[in-house]
Amino acid sequence: MIITIGIDPGVKSAVSAFLDNNFLTAKYIIPEDFSLWIFYLMRENKLEKGYHLGILERQAVIERPYLNLNAQTLITQSIIVGRWIGALEKEKFNVTQITPSKWYCAVCRGKARDSRKMRKRNSIYYANVIMGTLTTDQKINDHNLADAINIGAYKTRR
């Protein structure tokens, strides 16, 4: 069994979780709350025994900061990514960093030159496809949560 975490880092980071390539949840959390959140996630899904015994394989994928940001924003984003990597490694997750274009082109079938508006729209659409909520009232409209779902889905499809 494999638990996969997808992270769209930010001041409020969007995080998704998959179990054996099946979507579990997506929400906003901060790196300092990750250990507690993963404990509750394992408990809710009756996986805590496998998690604590190391039976569950743990992998995480986190989006790298855009390099074309202004210096202050790039520094802030880098600090947040560093905190996430520390929180993930504390829980013994294998961490992969990925560029925004790589997961977007692979999961959302977009092109690197797509506009920001198009990227947001495609991300939301494909996240709803992954969640199976495309035709229900439970659709997500938050592009950050959608990005986290698609980032996690990138790793589950590799």
C-alpha cells in the first residue's frame, strides 16, 4: 500500500492525499500541523497500524517555487517549501520536488505556454475528474486545492 501526498505550498498550503492511487482528501494545512493531520488521516482510514509499522510506503510530491518571482516572494516560498520538506522527512516520506509546468502538462494535458487563467481552469476541471465530482454538487472551485490534487495525481500516475 502506498500513501501519496501532493502539496501546493503557500502561506496556507493546499495538501492532498491518495491511497493506492485513489483520492482520499484535500485541505489547507500548515507544515507544523502535518504530523497531526497525517495521524488523523491514518486513523480515519484505519491505516494507523500499517503506518506505524512501516508497512505503508510513503511518498510526497511538492511543487517548487516559480523562479520568475520577485526576490522576497521567492525567499518566502523557499522557506515554506523547506518547512514542508522537514515535516515530510520527519514522518519518513520520500519527497520529490516538481516544477509547475511538469505536473500541469502531464496531469492537465496543458501546454507550458498556457495563460494563468487557462491553467487554473484546467486544474480545477482535472481535479474534479480525479475526485469523481465533475457531475455532482461537491465540485471544488478552489484552484489551490485543485493544484494539490493534481500534484498528488502526478505522482500516483508515475
